[in-house]
Amino acid sequence: MAVAGTTQPDHDVVIVGAGFGGLGAGIEFKRLGVENIAILERERDLGGTWHVNHYPGLAVDIASVTYSYSFEPNPYWSRLFAPGAELKRYAEHVADTYDLKRHMEFATAVTHAQWEEHDNLWRVGTDDGATRTCRYLVTATGFLSQPHTPDFPGLDAFGGTIIHTAAWDDGHDFAGERVAIVGTGATAVQLVPEIARRARTLTVFQRTPIWVVPKLDFPIPRPVQRIFARVPATQRIARLINTTALEALMVFGVLHFKQFRVGNRGAEMLARAHLRAQVRDRRTRRALTPSYDFGCKRPTFSNSYLRAFNDRHVSLETSSIDRLEPDAIVTVDGERIEVDALVLATGFDLWEANFPAFRIVGRGGRDLGEWWRANRFQAYEGIAMPRFPNLLSLNSPYSYSGLSYFTTIEGQMTHIRRLFGELRRRSATTFEVTEQANAEFLARVTEKLGSSVFYNGDCSSARSYYFNQHGEAALLRPSSTLATQREMDRYPLDDYVYS
């Protein structure tokens, strides 16, 4: 169904990104009867992070029954925490099931987008120099999509192999090599045990330790998979149980830290007990113990990461890197560590390069990136900004809800459904959130986050991507999964103006 407007654009909707956020948006627009959709993806295939990342040990860190669309369950997960390859296949399945692949264009990176006020449409530029127009623009570029490479002195002169986890070399064998890994975030937690099995020596460079809790992971037997397939209600129950446990951790331990400090301390005690049980050496345990409160930085699950430091050929290095030499890493303490291969598990540029992922200029010449950095990061209901008509930004400040990304995606799908239903009811083609509604939402979430661990706990040493460069924890929406869904289904439609 075509969408009317002053000038007929090339597409009714352009969605930037073919990860799970972009797939969810595509599904919702097709449900609304919109077929003139272009899904532009800079990579050569769909799946987002599950296409880009394929390092050894890659797996979900949220149980698979929860880390998936509630309306499209997969009864055939091989494990409770499915390996990354299965998430990639699940993305392919979703794209096939909802007929999304014919809308996709790969190896097409969007470089900029400009709102054309006279024609009421977006002009979108890509890296091949082409320009296309659309009535509605949706950014679904993901929260962790811009890999960060540290600027170590001598990095270019290093004579060994350098591999970033987001650009993994599947053909590289670490057998017999002296390997260094930089980073101890969730990626390194999965990767360290895998490399430790192959390398002659492994040195893990840690800037900030991470809270690690036990991982209740196990294969899902084929009979159970068949039950999930034949009686979908059983998988919905499993999802509910898992979601409830995650909600208790997130809501009571993190978002309501001020009121339920004992819940946060309980989670920390579990992580400390896990560390004591897994690591024999007292000095190593001390170095692996975070000095910040549980929840300031996203915790992770593992039964093998901490235990790897018991191996004689695995060492933990907490001194900062001063420089690289052709065959070694030199720390600020002057220690020289000979290295054959360097693995960068250094994460992503979240706030600098991802908000937004490309230049977006709205009504009156407002540049989204400049506006966010000068006036606080903000987005009404985590999806819309004033003076950016017909723009839906799925990876925005205060949009991430719960511990499963699919909570965020499905809430935003609900928001889109209601918003475009109102557009049609009013026979309108343009929407824009009001300045007042945006300001009130920002004030509301800021007040609610005042009870969180981010502002009541000790997060000074966390170096967490939850915090932006202004020290604000502007990523998470301070609501439970149920509250988020309810808010998305009930936000005042008059918070937008329509024309």
C-alpha cells in the first residue's frame, strides 16, 4: 500500500540495518500493509551482530527462550544459551518467514540523511554516492555496531597477527602461539577459555574487571524441543520463568537500587562466591574483583572464564599498555611481554560513533549528533526526537529495556503500530513529537533513574558503556518489561503533531 505525500518518494520506508531491530521494524511495517520498503545493510548479509561476530565461544548471554521474538519462538535451540551460529540461522529464518529478504540491499552503508521540508521526505545518501528518498526513515543500526580499536603507540609496527573480535579471522590457529587479549568485557569472557585451550601462553590485559555469575547452561534434549514445537505454551512458560528471573535482577538489583539495596548485594555476593570457587590464587582473585557496585557495568555469565586463570600458561596483566614493539607489548611498568598474536576485545564506540551512526539533519537544519551532545542525549519513548519528522530511531537514548534486546524491539514495534494507526485515522503523512512531550519524558526517566545503582551506587571505576561522556546513564529505560510494553501501548497519541 503506497503512502501519499507531496512528492512521491523512491520508498515509503527506508530501514537502516538488517539486524534484529531492523527485522522487527520491517515485520511491523509489512503488518501495516506497507510494502515499498528498503532495508539497507552495510554488511554483506543480515543478522547484525550475529553476522559480524563469529569468534570462538560466541553465544548469547541471555537464555535463548528470552533472546528471541515472543511472536516467533524457535523450539529448536540446542542449548539454553545458544551459540552465535544458531542466532544467525534464527535471523535468516525470521527474514524468510516474514518475506523480508526481497527488501534488503547489502554492502550499502548510509552516510547521511537530510529532511526535505518542502517535499516532506527524507533524502538518504549512501557510500556509493547514490541518493534515494523516503517518506519515513528508521535507524536500526544497533547499540554495538561501531568497533573500537585503541590507538596504542606502535600498533602499526607490530609484526605479529592483530585480530579484532568484530573482524574475526576464522582461519587463524593460535596453537603454540604467545597470545595477548586486550579487554575483559563480555566478549573476552567467552573468548579467553577458547584461546587458552590452544595458545602456548595467554596474557589477558585487564583495565576493568567484570562481575561474573554462574551460567546455568545445558543442552536442550530433542524430546524437549519436540514438546516446545508441538505445545508452544510450554516454551512460553519457559520464557516467562526466565524473563521473571532477569527482571528481578534488573529491576530490583539495578533500577531500584536505592529501595532494594539488599537485592543488589545478594547478586554481588553470588558473584564473589563464584569467583572464590573458580580461582585458586588469592592475588588473582583480588585483581579480578570489581571495585564498583554490581550492575554499574553489564555483568555476564560464565563457568569457564574465571577458571582459565588457574592454568599456568594464562596470566592476568593489570598494568596499562605503554606501547607495542614488533614482537612484544610493553607496559607502563616497563614489563616487556613477547607476543605472536594480539586479540582486541575492546568493544565498541557507543556514544561517540553510534549516536547517531551517520549524520542526520532534521527540520530547520538541526543536526541530531550535535543536538544530542550540546543538549543531553534524549529521545521521546526512546524512539523519536522533536524537529525530526518521520524519523524513528530504534537505537536511541533511554530506549534499552530489560536485559534482552527483544524487549526493546517489541516495545518499539508496538509504538510504531499505534503511531501509524493514528496517522491513517487522521489521513496524515507526517508526524513529529512535540518539544513538550519530549521534555516531559526526559524529566520522567531522569527522575526514575535517580533510584538506580548508576546514581546511588559506586560506579566511579566501572568505565561502563551505560554512561555517556557527560556522566549520564542515558541508555537504559528505567522500566520493567511489562511496564515498557504497557507504556508503549498507552503513550498519548497527542504527544505527536500530524500533518
